[in-house]
Amino acid sequence: MILDSLWFVLLHLMVQVLVIVRVLQRPNREPTSRIAWVVVVLALPILGIFAYLMLGETNVGRRNQKAMQSLVGGELHQQTVHEDLADDPSNVPARYAHLFRVGHSISAFSAVAGNTARLMSDSVAAIDSIVADIDGAQRQVDLLFYIWLTDTSGTRVADALVRAVERGVSCRAMVDGLGSRALLKSKLWRRLKESGVETAVALPLGNFLLRPLQGRVDLRNHRKIIVVDGYITYCGSQNCADAEFLVKAKYAPWVDSVVRLEGPIARQNALLFADDWKVYTGQDSVIHEAPVASGDELGIVAQVVASGPTLRASAMPELFASLMFAARDELVISTPYYVPNQAMQAALCAAAYRGVKTILILPARNDSREVAGASRSYYAELLQAGVDIREYVGGLLHSKTVTLDGEIVLLGSANMDRRSFDLNFENNILMYSPALTQTVRERQQQYIDSANDVTLAEVEGWSLSRRLWNNSIAMLGPVL
């Protein structure tokens, strides 16, 4: 019996060593992440090994991985218009050209001019506009949401799709398997399918027991994409749901920012949707030609920047950090979740240190106690650098916006946390437009006016237990 126990111990040690070797060989991991996982595996011999196998790697499944990587830069991408306006000083000032080159390096989309944009006034206005555009569609409607609820907004959008199909419009709807799991079991989803709307599920949950073999369960498609007739598109933080967000109603209202765009930029969102559709259905898409702006119509210069765990590592934080380093006068950021990597935290502090007016707007009450604690662990360093931190009190601030020097704006689905950086598929749009930037900046000012000012004295006065909680939770960031 002693011999059996000895063999069991030796076998366990061998497995433990193999897992640690795997941790150390894992590409695209920060040293802090590797150290954290080694500590977990050593400190929790059985649970730690199981945790790493379940959560330690960004595995979306072999089939999905192969399909996703084959699409980037593939045939569909070659169909897009490759006019790299970021290198043309007549379209984008030279001081911002490098930002669009960073965006191009991430998802192979070039900056395109000739777009118009309108910031939706609120969530209801966004749904009203989406429904109106679907009702006016003549050829095709494509929608992708992380969360689609069966509430008033979700039902209105579904009804609009059914009406569009009835008049001969091709309609496709795709949702994330986890975020929209309630919809997938609902009568509303069945009605969409029965009416002729083509449907798909991104990263389906599948069988719980077999799920680890099919990829990491918490890798999600967090994108929000709407394309109508290849010429109208939407980008922002809002899911297909009411602001009351019934699944987490105690944090309501959820405050979002959504931009409606017309022009060539819609083609890039159409291509991004087509890529996801191909991965999860195996079906190819027809990307309709969008009208080309005349030579004297610059409009808004825009670029889709899409990221995900199968694409270049640290892509989205590189874009955020590039924006921070580019700021010369003012940098204003709103995000519901702030759990940065070391480089981004340093970039935000550096902006304030060099005299840039730097404002970070976060929700005062977060739907995740853990994320809120991790976020606040970074407050002291930011405040010491001169960053102005505001906590919004008018609901859950879910808006993800960056404005830079009154001329550049980034808006989309990506949060400033490690989940969006490493685990989620995200889509943002980077835009050069003083007029649109001013509009978004005015919206950000509304957030600031409805927010509490966080002071260094307040943070330094937090209790020991609160500081221990915040810092302990922040330590888990590299592990997750």
C-alpha cells in the first residue's frame, strides 16, 4: 500500500512538472501571468492543475482556431478597398497617422474616408434607429450581439427582422452562446428561425462534460455588429436590450454609447460579420459594394479595429496605449471595467505626468464586485500621477469611449480589462473627426457632471481590509 501511495505521489509530481513546463512555454503571456500560474499549480496541487487546464489557455477549439486564422487576410479581406488613408496627410494629420497604422496591423482594415456618423442620444433612440433601418432595408441585414434579451428592445428588433424577411430581405442574426443563452431557449429565437431569418450561435456552450475539449468556456464573442444593405452600420457598447437590463436590473439603467455610420466603413463591419458567420456556420457571404465617396467628400475617416484571442496577442491594449501616448492636450476615457496590464497603466500615468488633461470615468457601482475592487487597486497610482478619476452615479456606465485632443475618437465593445484584451472577440471603430469627437466629448462631459470626484486623500483613507481586498483581487488578473 505504501508503494502504491509512492507511485501516486510520483505520478502527481510528474503531472505537476509537466503543467508547469506548459505554463512556462505558453506564448504571449506576461511574466507576471506565468509566475502567478506557477504559484497556483504549486500551492493547489490538484485544483491548480485542473484550473490551468480549464482556464489557463485561450483555447477556442482546434476547428474554430483553424477557421478563424484562415480568414484574416484571406479572400474576403482581399475584396476590401485598400486605400491606406493613414499615410495621406490630406486625409489624416501626420500626428495621428501612426494610430491608424496600429489599427491596420491588428485586423488588416485600412482607414476609409467618406463616412457620416451620428451619436445616438440614448438606448431607446439607438433601438428606434436600428428598427427603422431594418424596416428600410432592401437587400440584407446582418446582426451580431453578445447579449440579446427577450425584453421590449430585443422583441422590437426581432419583429423588424421578421418584417424584413417577409418582404424578401436576406436577414442573418448571430448571438454569443453564453451571453444570449436565455434567448436561445426562448420562443422569440424559434420565431426568428421559423420566419426565415438565418441564425447562428457564436461559441456555443455545448455539452458541459465535453466543453473543455472544445475550447475554454469563458472565451466569448463580445462584439456588437449591425450592418444594413452594406452601407449603414452601428458601433458601440449597447447590447440588444433595454436600458433597464432586466437580467441585472438592480444596476440599471445601463448607460451606453452607440454611433450610427453611413459609408464605406460599413463594408468593414460587414466583412467582420462575414468572418464570424463563416467560422460558426461554414457558409460564405456576399459582401455588397458600398457607394464610394467623391474625391471632394472627405467626411469622417474611420477604421474597424477587431481583436480576439486567435489574433495578435495584446492587440487592443496596444491600441489603447498608442492613443494614450499620442495625447498632447486632453485624454478622456469612459469604461465600465478598468483592469489594465502594466503597460497601459504606465501609459495612462505618463499622459498625466507630461501635462495632458487626463480623465478616467468609471461606474460608482459596478455589476462585478471583483472587477470594481481590482479597478480601485490602481487608483492611488493614477491619482498620484495626476489622473482625474470620476465615478458615475447615474446607473451602470457601460459606455466605452476614448476622445483624444478634440479630434480622435475610439468607440466600440472593448473594455479596458484583461477579459477584453485576451479572452473576448471585440470590435471598435477608430475615427478622425473633430465634429464627431466634440459630440462624444460632450457626452463624456455629461458623465463627468453626474459623477463623484475621487481624491487621493479619500483613497489613502480606505480601510486596511478594503485595500487588501482590492489588491488581492487585482492579483488574480494575470491568472484569469
